[in-house]
Amino acid sequence: MTLSIYDTLSRTVKALSSTKSITSMYCCGPTVYRDAHVGNLRTFILSDLIRRTIEISGGTVRLIQNITDVGHMSEDVVGEDKMLSQAAAEKKDPFDIARMYEARFHKDLGLLNVIVADEYPRASESIDLMITMITDLIAKGFAYVGSDNSIYFDAQAFESYGQISGNRLDALKPGHRYEYSDEGGKRFHADWALWKSAGPRTEMVWDSPWGTGFPGWHIECSAMSMEFLNNHVDLHVGGIDLRFPHHENERAQSNASIDSETVDLWVHGEHLLFEGRKMSKSSGNVVLLSDVIARGLDPLALRLCFLENRFRAQMDLTWESIESADTTLSKWRKKMAQWGDSPKKLVDQEFLNSLEKDLDTPRALQRIRAVEKTDEISDADKRAIFMYADEVLALNLSRREISKNISVEQERLLSARLTARKEKRWGDSDALRAELESTGLEINDSADGQEWSWR
Ligand code: AMP
Ligand code: ZN
């Protein structure tokens, strides 16, 4: 069997072509004007899970993930490039901002055991590729010079526009949110800028056959995916918000330039909410990986939380769920140590089948829990199955747990329990023990107080 996964374009669970020796993957990368939040990380981990599922059965993947460091316009302020507004806010050069957040993005991916992509092309260093592609699109009649000297894609020239998102051109009303109001020189409301004339802008601009300017966000991904994956993408990954207009426009550009379908499978991960709400700067609830670590939690606990949910379902992340995943990780690593120290791996078909059927990670984890609990599998084999599963789960299950610091809250509970015992409030002491145990600690009372260890 090979991987089948839900394809947004055909709206079916579609099998990945199994005849390919190398699967080409493209995952839309971060816009590096800020740290990636845990929602962004969910989408990047989705791409890693797909990659690892292909590779566990002997496949090979070539993964490209772009770095958007120019041209992604703000949704809030008309005509503002996210990079330039952040550079102004931090009083830094926009390229310094880009390199700083790009480095932090790589650090986060490393902490989450995401396998490094083959290339991370930067939009700002791919300008020539975009100019070549835009020139070609103009020559083929898919793009035109607008009245403001920006270059626009002619949406009506691309017959199957709207197939990914289901948005039909005649149903897209002028004045719709997607219609950037700084794109004043276009002929038709659904057209979009491939190259924007610089106007008064002086930073992050380049020369082009159409004068000084900068690229539109959508053309970046077309140009980079086509160049680095040789005009064909087997699997294209991104968050659900990118379905329209980003991927709709990317598909039109790429297909128009080579007159064939460039992407076999469009995979979109659903969004992540935090404690029931959309993460946003204005609500002050944006959670970063560094926040998880600051609470004394293993960054891989976040990865486990994502695995507990289907990628196509919206997910609500909570501190409680990350804490509980952290406890599970410690428990599994402890069991792995009890089960021996062999590096042997044992293929588990049930685990693999769950993943290959539309990446059913909750079912795959259910299987892991069943293996953990059963008496019918020897300890050595349990360890070998966990070793195998960890090729995809990437939770460092064979890592020996080193003593881990306790959190401030656990410290508070321990001290409250000590006081309760001194005051012979045995009911309180028992309740506090239960609370401490639920956080992953084991409590033993001794002559001179209490001792704790990680369970
Ligand atoms: P950005 O850096 O904003 O360009 O986004 C990088 C990736 O994260 C894209 O694939 C987005 O679709 C995805 N993304 C953004 N917000 C969320 C979220 N709340 N949950 C999951 N993925 C997200
Ligand atoms: Zn993209």
C-alpha cells in the first residue's frame, strides 16, 4: 500500500503515485517578519509527517520549503508589506529582520524533529526566476501591464480558475476582501499583481523590464516550486487559509506557464485554535514554541498533541493538553528504558496502515497505546515496535529521561502538601498527592518529609 491523502482539488482521498522513485514535495514556508506560532508549526509538522510516512516504507522525498521575505502584504494595512512594517516597528533593516526570524524558524523546526528540507529558497533571492516566469506569462497572453505599470494575471484567461477553492469567477464580487485595494491598475476585480510597481517604496525593490518594483506573493511559490522541483509537484502542503487566494493563484500561474497540471495533490491542514480562540496579536493569545519550553515542557509534547488530532480537523490546543502530552512522553520513554536497550525495529502493519489511510494519526497512536498495554507482545518486541513507530512520530521515544526540573506550580503543590502533613491535615495531603500525580510526579513519604520522582 502507499499513502492516500485528501486532495483539496479533486475533493477525494487520492493515492500518491507509487511509481515515482522520488516524491517531490513543496510546503509553503513562513513569512519571516515574526516568530512562527504553534499554528504555523502544526502545518510544518504536517508536511514532516507526510514525508516520514512516505520514507518509512522506503520512499524518497525531495522537499522544498520557501522563505517568504518580500511581497506578502498585510491584511490589515492596505499596501503594506509585512516585512517592511515589522522592520519599521523594530527600527531595523528588513533583510536583518528576515534573517533573524528565518534563523528562529529553523531552530523551532529542529526542536520539533522536523527533517530539514532539501532547499529553503528565499523569495528575495529568486527575483530573476519570477521575472522570467512573468515575462513568459505575458508572452502567452495570461498577464498584462496594468494602468499603474504593475503586471497583473488575467484571471479570465485561465479557464479552470477557482477549482481548488470552489470560488467561481462570476461569483467573486468586486470589493471582496481578497481584492487588494492597492491593486488599482488591474482590468478585472479578480486579477492579481504578479509584479508591483515600486511607487514611493525604496526598500526591497528590484529592477525589472517593467521598471523598479517587487514581486507579488503568489508568483513566488510558482517560480520557486517549478524551478526547484522541475515543473512538477507531487504533493503541495499548506494551511487551509492558503487555499484561496494563494494556492488558487499559484495553480493558475504554474499551469498557465507549462500548459499542464503542475500539482498532483493539494494537501491543506486545518487551523489550530488556542484555548478556543483564533490566535491573534490583537487578542494577545499568540503562543510560540519558546512559551512551551518556558513552562518546562518538552517541545515534542507539542508534536504529540498535533498527532492526537486528524490534520483535516480544526484543533483546539490547550496548556492542559500539552502538559498531559508531556506526561505521556515521559511515561513512554521510561517504559522504553524498562523494555531494554536494543535499537531493533519491528514493522507494525496496523500502525503503518493507519497513517497510509489519509494520515490517521489518532488511530496510529491508539495502536501504540494498545501495544504498550497488551500482555501478548514481549517487552523486547514492544520496544522494537515503538522504535519503528518513532521513525514517523519522531518523539525521541528511546531517549533516556534525565531528571527534569519541576514547574513552579508543582513546587507550590509540594510545599503545600508538606505543610498539610506537618499540620496532620491528612485529607488535604491525599488530595494534593493526587493532584501532583496527575502532573506526572510520584510521591513517596519518608521519615523526614516527602520525596518525588517523575513517573
Ligand atoms: P505565514 O507565516 O503566515 O505565511 O504562514 C505559514 C503557514 O502556517 C501557512 O501554511 C499557513 O497556512 C499556516 N497557518 C497560519 N495560521 C495557522 C493556524 N492558526 N493553524 C495552522 N496553520 C496555520
Ligand atoms: Zn506558497
